[in-house]
Amino acid sequence: MGGGSQAKEHPWEYLFASACAASINYPLWRASAVGQSGFRVSSMSIAGLGKIPPTISTYLYAFAPPYKGMLATILGMTWARAAIFWGSDYGKDVMKRMGVPNSLATVIPPLLVSTGVQCLNQPLVRSSITLQNPESNIPNIRASIRHIFETHGLRGLWHGTSAGILKTVPKYCTAVIIKDYMDSSILPKADPSSPTYESDQLWRSAYKSAAAGLAGAILTNPLDVIRNEMFKTNKPLMETVRYLYKEMGYSFVHRGMGKNMVAVAIPVSCTIFFTDAFIQLSNNWKEVGEEKRQKN
């Protein structure tokens, strides 16, 4: 991602990139939601191979229909990540023009934007995760929201917001900080005169995208577990932490980490990478169009 000035000029590229990442990631998100929530997936078997291990069964379930709540989940992920990354880059540029130190201009925008996005998106987050329980007969997002409202009231739709903020805000702040730090201080700049300049730019983006996604996923896995357990049991934050510790000890912090590493790191990394790629493609088209106009 090219920073705030690029963000101001390319909001649609951020949105398209986020949509691509959310679409690719849906089955992986589903597997992560099932694993971290502790939902039980019925044992599966394949002719000639026998019984499938539970860890594999979760992924088979995640990739198999019915895809309950898929469209709403993808749309929710799309606007949320686009808002966070676009708002973070644009906000950084605005704050730097105001004379705010670079460190604060990097941290404050994702902190504020991701907190707001999490609060707005919470009913959709909870209802979509509740819907992934294999033992649930709830058919769709609308029915899931209605079920939560009728069972736990209006406040129930925002139950788990505290854990969600504790998980989402550090994840995106970490991703933005790592992305910007690698872009400005670690990775060498691509040489515009090089014949491989375009591919060099994409490789730079791939490196910083992967690092940003992995850092955010590792940091926030315990908070994902707590949030999803709160959705499942409807217990408050501290009671959920005590319950998890009593049942699993400190091992609860890495419950579902393998699936979460995939489900969190991939969409964050893809969103950053696709945004860079779409902006690069858009700029190339503008240059080609300008050359044609000059020739005419």
C-alpha cells in the first residue's frame, strides 16, 4: 500500500482488494471459527481411506456446502478491512500534514478506525460465527440475528465486543505498523529504471504483506479464542477467561492457532498485496491512457 496520498486517490482499489481477499478466505475463516469456538464436527469417512482425523474433518466441513451466511460474511469482511486499511493510510497522511509525529500518525488511525468498525460490525460477526455450529439448525444470518435477539436481547448482539476489540485492534495496528515499517525501513526500494521494476514492486509487497499478516495472527489468537467462547456460552469476558483456564490451562491461548494462522494471516496479507497490485495496475492504465492522449 502506497500510503495516505495513494489512499485518497484509490479508494476503490482498497475495496476491490478487500473483496477478493474475503472471497478467497471464506472457507478458511469458517474452519477457524469452528475450531476456535470448540464446535463439534461429526466424524467423516471416505471410501477406501477410512475415518478422517478431526483436524481434517473441520476443513472438509468448512469447504463443503451448505455455505450458511456466506454472502453476508464476505460483505462484512469486505467493508471492514477496506475501511480499516484505507482509513489507516489516509488518516496517516492527514495527521502527518498536521505535524503529528510519524509514530503517532501510524498508530492512531488504525486504532480508531478498527475500534469503530468492530463496534459497527459486531452483530454480523456474532451471528455469522453462531451460524457455523454444525449442530445448529439456524438457516441464515437473518435467522441467526433473530435467534440471538430473542434469546439474549438487543445487548446480546453486541456481546463479545470487548474481546472483539481487544483482538481486532491489536491485529490491525500490528499489521499496519509492520507493513509501514518494512516498506520504509527494511525492504530496499525497487529501481524504476530496472526492466523488472513492476515485478520487483510486487515482490516487495508480497514480503511486507506476509510479515504483516503473520504478526497480527500470532498476536491475537488467544483473544480470538476468548471472543468465540463468549459467543458460544454468552458468558462475560472475565468469566470466559476463568472457564477456559479451568478447562484447558494456558493451552487455551493456542487453541485453533493453526487454523487461525491461515484464516487471519491470509486475508490480511491478501488485502495488502491486492491493494498494492490494483493500485499499480491502475497507475499503469493511467500512464498508457496519458501516452495515447499525447500521441493524438
